[in-house]
Amino acid sequence: AEPLKQHDEL
Amino acid sequence: MNIFRFAGDMTHLCSIVVLLLKIEATKSCAGVSLRTQELYAVVFVSRYLDLFFTFISVYNTVMKVFFITSSFCIIWYMRHHRIVSQTYDREQDTFRVAFLVVPCIFLALLVNHEFSMVEVLWTFSIYLESVAILPQLILLQRTFNVDTLTSNYVFLLGAYRALYILNWLYRYFTEPGYSQWIVWSSGTLQTAIYCDFFYYYVVSWRKNERLSLPS
């Protein structure tokens, strides 16, 4: 599975 | 982090500071939609739940905490401050927020990156932010109040959206594999709504200017 996206924007 | 992203965050931050300073200085929130401010609080709380799970940077954490606390601060002023709360346009600010919140919940459940609690809430917050300005837009159309909602606040919010689009373009061309369709499509819709907001602002500003001209 695709790794969980890190939401680095606010 | 690129310059567009940083400038976008700073204008977003400044827009909130400007609104807070205005409310504090004039002791008035006339023309400000409490419903929009409450939607923003919901947006920030549901999006920044990851404060408890992931650490990205000190900058990221500080900004998230600022957005959450400042949005609740504005709501507190409008609801509970002895003088400010009396200036709230309660009768005009009647937009039914359920019409925005409920579709956003369903859309977040259907279209997301991963079907998990945190991820769905994050997606919900992205969708909700794109339409959260609508109660403010309706209130502005009803009251044509441009004295209290300063040009600075509107300008800074619009600039924040425009800079974020530049940030996405920059990242798309510089970071291999960088792509986020949910954020891009919602952000584009949000920017379009802000353009509409800005249009009404200019129209009401010109109308007010005409009215105040000596005859």
C-alpha cells in the first residue's frame, strides 16, 4: 500500500 | 519550504491578526460573519488533529496552534465579549452552515486518500475550508458593510490563496512525485470564491464612496 501522506502544508 | 508557501502562510496569519486587532481596537464586529469564523474553527480543529500524532517541524506546530487559538479567540469576542458581541449582525448572518458541512462530510467519506479517521477528517477540513467564506460573502452582500471588514483583511485572504497556488506550481515543478489532487481542486474552488468575494468588496466600496461624496 501507498505510505500515508504527510500533510506538511497548513 | 519555498518562498510562496511561507509568504502564503504569513498573509494568512496576518489576515487573522488584522481581524483580531480591528475587533479589539474598534470594539465592533459589525460585518463579520460568526458562522464563517466558526467554520474556520471547525476546519482548523479537524485538520490539525495530527498535532497529536505527527511532528513535521516547530514552525508547523506553532502555526497550527496559532490558527486554532486565534479562531477561538475571534469566536469568543463575537459571542461573549460584553461590548463586541452587541455589534454582531445576528439577524443578517443566517446562512445555514449545515448545507456546507453535511455535503463536505459525505464527500470526505467518498473521496479521500485513505479511509481512516484522521485522514477523512483532514479531507473534510480541506473541503470545508474551500466554502467556509460563503456565509461571510452572503453577509457582505446583505449589509454592504465595508467599514468594519477592512480592505486589509480581504486583501490578505485573497493573497494567501493566490500564493498557495504559486506554491503548488513551484512544488509540482521542483519536487518529483509531488501531487495532491484533493488539495489542488479544493484550493482552486476556494480561490474562485475569494475572487467573487473580492468583486463584491470592490462593488460595495465604490457604492459607499458614491454615497459619501458631497452633492
